[in-house]
Amino acid sequence: MRTLSATLLAAQQSASVGPLVRITLTRGVAEVVLGTALILSIKHTEDPYTHKAEAVLDNSSGVFTGNDYKGWQAVIAYGAVTPAGDEYSDCAPLWVVGQELCSARGELVCRLAMSGVPDMLAEDRASAAYLPADSDVKTVRDIIREILGDSGVTMLACFSSCRRYDVVFDSEDSLIGSYCPRDGFRVYMNGSRLSALKRLLDYTRCVMRYGGDGKVHILEPVTGGETYDYEYSLSGGHAFFSAAHRSSLVIPNYVVARSHPGDSPQYSGCAGDSESINAFREMRYQKYACLDSNDQAEAVAAALLARFRLEAQKGEAEVPLNCGAELFDYVRVIDERGSDCRAGNIGSLTRWYSPGKYTMDFSFGGWLSVRALLSRLEVLSDIGLDFYRLGVKNLYAERIQAGDIDVAELSAISADIGTVTAGLIEGVTFRVYGDRLEVYKSDGVTLRGYLEGVVGGVALRSVDGGDVTLDSSDDVNLDPAAGSTVRVNQSMRMNSGCAIEAVGDLELDPDGLDVIPAAASCDLGNASYYWDDIEYSDLVDRTPSTYFVADALAKLKALTTHTAVKKRKGHPDRIIETFERDSLPSEVIVPVTQYDRDRAAAIHSTRLTRLQDLRSAGHRCQAKLADPSFAGDRHKLDIKLKEINDSILRVEERTAPVIQPQPGISMNATIGWIISALRELTARVEALEARLP
């Protein structure tokens, strides 16, 4: 409630009030003051989201005939004649939006239609989108100041063309200065400034009202206790003409706040009105929010429930006009006639003035009644159902034309992905989940991959351990930028008949795994065989040179072999015959270098990263299973989660032992060894031939 002087307070509570009204019209330096002599009547209504007033003025002298006051600011003040003189209290400013000159029943009048600050905010539209990042650190308090253009802050760019208002924080709850909505709060082009402010305050217990000082006041309203902003009573003080009170249920009476489906980790919290739940039953309301803890989720749920409690307060009264009354005042009405006493917060008030009438009506609660209107629309027509079908996080589209789009959550598609204008994608489901575009295969079971990011390239991955298939009737070209590489972190299989061509060098480096030929032998140029049981070896040196090994023939004869089973993903196991590593002569062994150790460490790190990716995929899958919006996909998600867990077990087996680099085998030395053995054999043959007759 606005502060009144002691003399004005006493005057308005007296049995005989000398009413005063005043309208001050201003535009720039011009000012026109209209007093009680010119004002025939006023109806002035204030609700949380609209302020309206209509004034009927005496134009019998033609004072308004030649003047146009449209667009002028109007401040209505109510007061009374006091021992100290004429005293007034200014209400929140309005603006003249309509002027009408009337001649009827022998009188000339001028009607002024006026709208207030919330109506102006509702018409202020964003010139562009405001899309904060998921790492944004602005609190609700910070964003409110920037939207309104408070002194000392840079106004939000999308509202920079709008009028600035100073902000006064009369009182604050624990959330307004600590909660960061991040990308959970967005404003799109042509979005209403008032709507943006309301959505921000919905995260808190605070409300917004507009003061006679022309500033926007933010406060946490008092809703209980024995300290009241004002009291109305028949036995003394400020009387009332009539009053009615109703006991109402809080509906909804149970609020759940939870993280958005794509967020990780997931948090949730709830708050309930036990009195209404016990008296009736539990009726829930759910809200998604960007959350940092379960405690914060509970605080957001409690703040929203507090609003529903305010709205549920029912009652109204007609009283002599209170010059300082404001929205959300915590007032008490004491009815000695009915032996009753009720308290509540003013949710709407209407001031009336005309000769012989100087009164005010106010009611408790009721300022969220638009939610009930949508519920009735949903029941009585398809319009309400369409509203709930449009209940996406955020959506802006110039043109969407489709028979069916199966999207679980549209969260953030900010890149230009081109235009799909013709054709039919059969059996494929696209879902935007968090910051990922997920592509489901026609069998509806396995998630085959997702596109992650657009700046710096596109990554094709499989988050469930399945295949990522590149299938084309033409060439499939992997063409990285100059100096970059095409890397395969896991197995890579190419079907038969697929040729690999390279303009320059072709390097097959599977990070410590084997290059598996399709048959028992494979032509790799000068190296036509591969060694088994080698986790890592240095590059094969194919440069021809002279290399001689002593006793080469004996060392060749000492070679031993063993049978091994070669497992290949997607192919039957193959039994091969390979040499025992210990039987190789030392001359062909390449010692382990620091390069080998670094490469082995890099391979192990890659495998650990892969393991972490799989675990993250498992967490995302579990989050979907816990999300009611994915209830229809539960069977598919269960299967996918099992596949992910199986993949995790396989990768864990591979990452358990730390890779130890093994000595390499020099092809140069091996060729020299074989040539040395041939030379010895040739010498022996020549010696035998020399003995022949």
C-alpha cells in the first residue's frame, strides 16, 4: 500500500469524506491538470496484467473541443479534504489511448479512455530473438532489469526500441537473485515484453506491480501472519459497505518441477497443499525448468504453488475509497455483523467516482483465471486442445508443411540444415533431444546415430554401439580438409567389391588393432603377410637395402609356428597358422621407442573416451525411460539400453589392461635375413656341385 499522510489517512476513514480527484495530463513540458470541477465520473480498474480507466469530463464550455490528448500520459490521483488542506495520492501512470466528444441529453462531454503500464508492456514486441546459451549465468533479477531497461544496465537488445522503466525491488525471495533460467527462458521475435516478465517471475514467489512513482516494483507479497497492510472494520477505522467470503480449494494443489528431458544430470522436486489434498484429492501440475539441484527444483515448485494459493483466495468487498490501496496488499476485513474475519491479497480493484459516489471494489485472488479458461476451452471445443498440442518448449517457424512429423522434443535447431522439398523418407524417425538430432532406423529399435554440431564439421556416431552405415549407389567420398585425417576409432568394415583409392599415400592405422585381410593372404604391395598377436608395431619399412644376418639358414630353420583363431566382427572366426614370436632372430626385431609408448597411451585414452561416451549414452537412455513423454517408446528404449550395456562390457574388457607397446618387426631386416639364408643355401649348393664328377 502507498504511504499516506496521517491527516489523509484519518480523513478517508471519517464518517464524512470530502472526496477529491485529479487527472494530470503531460506530454513533454506541457501539462494540463483536470480537477474535480471538470471530472463528471471515473471508473478505474487495476488488475495484475492490465490497468484501465475511463473518465467522463464536462465539455459544456468547449474546453476539450479543440484539444487532442491521445498519447498523453495521465496520472489519476485520489484524495480528500483534510485539516492540512487538499491532499492526494497518485496512482500508477496511464496513457490516453482514445478521446471521444459526445453531445447527448442536453450536455456536452469528453470521454478519455486510458491504459496503464502493463498494457503498454503487453504491446511492446521483441524486434529479434533472445536465445541464451545453456551456460548463461544471468539470474531472473538480471534479466528482468535488462528487459525493463533499468538504470545502470544495458537493455536487452530485442527490446531496445521500447520505453525504459526503472525497477525497484521492494522485497525478494531466495530464487529471484540466484536462479538462472539459462536456455529454458527464451524470447522470440514479436514476443510480448509483459509475457517475458511473467514467465520469469513464475520461477519465483515474487510479483510485479506499478507504483505512483512511475517505476515497476518487484516484491514478495505477504500472504500470512497478523501484520496487515490495511484493515476494514465496522467497529472503527475504515468501514465497508458489503463483503463476501468463500472458502476455495487450491487447484492444482501439487506441483512437480523437473529438468528438461535432454538435461544431464536430471533433477526434480515437488510441493503440495496438504489442506486441499486432504479435503479433496491430489491434482498435479508439471513444469520443466533448468535446474542445478533437487533442492532448487523443490523451491521452484513451491514458488509456483504459492501463486496457485494466491489465485485460490476468494472474496470481495465494497468500501469507501482507500486512496493508497494497491494490488497484492495483504488486508483484513472484520465483519462484526457476521462474527467473521477474513484476510487475503488484493487481486483486483476498481475505483469509482461520481458526484455522491466515492467507493472502491476489491477482490481476493482470481488473477490466474485464464488457466481455467484454457481448461474449459479444451473440454468444450478443439481450440483448447490445439493450445496444449502447441505446448512445446519454444517454436518459431516461417513455414512448416508436413503430413506427419514425429518429434518428441524440439529443443534447439539453430543451424541451416537446408530444405527438404520433395520425396519421402520412409521408416525413419528424427528426434531433437537436447542438442542432438537423433535418427532412428525403420525397425524402431536401434538408434543408428546422431548429428552433433555443425560448426567445424558433422560427426556421425552410434550412441548404442550399433553400426553407422554409409550406403550410396554412387561413390562415398571421405574428403577432409588438407592436413586433416579420416579417423576410425573402432572397427571399420568394407564390403567385397569396394575399392580404396588414394591420390597420395594411403595409411591404414587402426590405433593398435589389426588390418584383417578378407582371405588367407592379401596383397599389400611389398608386404604380403601380417604378423598375429601384435597389439602395436611401428610402421612397416619397405625401403629395399642390403642387410646380412649371420647363420641365417640355421635361424630360419629354427622358426616355429602355432595355430591361432582370428576373431573378426561380422565374419566367421578364421583359423590361421602363424610364427612364434619368440623364435624370430633378434636381428629383425625393432626395439620399443618413445614414439611407440606415446601411441600406446593415445590408444588407451581413445578407448577410455569411447567408454565414457557409452556410459553417457546409457544415462541419456535411462533419463528417457524415466520421462513420461517417452512412455510409448519404453520397449525400444529397454532394448537399446541393453545394447549399450553390452557394448560397455566389451569396451571395459579392452580397457582393463593398459596397452604395452610391443617391439616391431623390420621388413628390411626380414628381407635381408631371407636373402642371407638364400646366400648360405646357394653356397652349400655350389659346394655340392663342386664335388660332382
